[in-house]
Amino acid sequence: MLKPHGESDTANFDDDSGERYEVLLRVLDDDGRIILPRAYLPAAERYNLATRIDRWVVRKTLYWITEHPDFVERLAMCSINLSGQTLGDEEFPSFVTELLRITKAPAHKICFEITESSAIANLLGATRAIRDLKAWGCRFALDDFGSGLSSFAYLKNLDVDYLKIDGMFVKDIVDDPIDLAMVRSINDIGHVMGKKTVAEFVENDAILMLLREIGVDYAQGFGIGRPKPMGAPD
């Protein structure tokens, strides 16, 4: 059975207050062992089940948020990942807006994350979903940014609020001057375009301090906080 398993903390370097979380999904097998997304998502996409999973996650998350007003009070943003298949679902925006209407979840505290590769593969669908859901106050982040060959060209056509800098560049910035230059470039261009930046794979204080010097807005990774079940005490 699919279960929402946890949230991962995000640190911020500015005056923006409130807690930020990313909803993660884990599958439990018959023996109660946790199965990570890389093991089951390819099968879900192959058999066209990814959109059904995304809808389940969105529904469960919005209902859970509204059932925990104390959490909402502390919350600045809750991120939910979407698959490439969902970006091609023309009915997905109306599904979300109907849920927002029913649950009265704070749309401005919901951020949908789409990967750079899926957005490029379905630019029309991504543009439509971003336009329709941002009209309701939702926000969007472009995940794994920098991994594509034409990242900056496509970025001009995607009205996202956040750029999540691909962790493959972030994890070695202390020792690798090329990775450091990549992160700095992505951060600078993101800011010129009026977008906030998030660095992934932040696993220690040295990386965190360097990101602060560069001017990256947010940091996410095991060095900030590890995933934990929804509702678990801090």
C-alpha cells in the first residue's frame, strides 16, 4: 500500500519565515520494508499509473494539511512532486483546484515540483499546468535544474517560482571549482530572472557555508534535516 512517509526540511538564508517541507512517498512491501521511488516509479510510469499516484498524493496531502491547523500555522511551503505523465493530463489542474475548494487548503503554501527533463519533454503541458494552478495561488519549482542540455533556453518559457539546483553539482562544490562555477552561474541567472534558488544534496556545514556565500536562497539535504513520517515530532 502506498503511504506518505515523510518530509524533508529546507533551510533558508533570508528573512522568509516559516517551515518548508517536501512530501516524499514510500511503498511498504508485504514484510513492512520501505521501497524507494527509484524501485517502483519506473514500473508506475511504464504502466501509466504515475498520474493516479500523483493524484493520490495530492489528495492525501491537502486533506492532511487541513486536518492539522497547528502545522499550517507554522508552514511556509509544502512541496509535492509531479510526474511527467501528470503534466500531460489536461484534467489535472481542475482536479487540484476542486480539491483546494473542498479542503480550503492554503494554495499559496503549496508548491508543485516538476523535473527539468519532464518539463522539457512536455513543454505545452507544463506551461498549461503552471498557468492554471498559479492562478489559484500555487507555486512551482523546477527540480534537478542544470541536468538538461538546453536548461536556460527552456527556462525562459516556464513561469516557475523556484529553481532547484541539481545535487550532482552541489555535493562537491567545496572541492570542485567547476561544480562551484556551475552552481554560481545557475544561482545568478535564476536571480536575474526573478526566481528563488534551492540547492539540493546539502550534506554538511562546509557546503552550507559556501552556498550562503554564493547567495543561494535555500538549502535542502541530509545536512539540514532527514525525512521523517508526517506528523512525527521534531
